[in-house]
Amino acid sequence: MDKHGGGRIEEWVSADKGNTWFFLQDLTPDNTKHTGWKFNNVQPVTHPDGSVVEGMILFYGWKHKDDPEAKAFLLHEK
């Protein structure tokens, strides 16, 4: 899986159309349960009509570089 890249999941925001950015929060799962894991492929959760579900994202993670599959993680911020 390492060939797909990966690392931590972080939220960065810009107030000036992308000229400067600041770190808002780390969204990576608890390191005590997922030590050594890598994460990638962050995407919004959508309703059947394609509209985005606010406060929810989906991403994938794996521990071993040769794992053939990743596990899905669902983050719900409400």
C-alpha cells in the first residue's frame, strides 16, 4: 500500500485564497490504537443526490507497507 503515499490526516485552512495557510487540527486516528499506520484518500461523504454531508469525511489507512487492502475510517464531527 505504501506505493499510494500516505501519512497523517490534517486540516489546514486559508483566509486569503490560498496564499497562506495555517494548521487547524490533526484528524488522524488515535496513535495509541494505530501506531505506525499511514492514511490517505480523504473524501467527503455524500447523500444519494451527490450533496455533501457536512461534518463527515471518509479516508483509508493501513499499517504494513505490503498490505493488499486498506481499512476505511469515517470521521463524524458532530
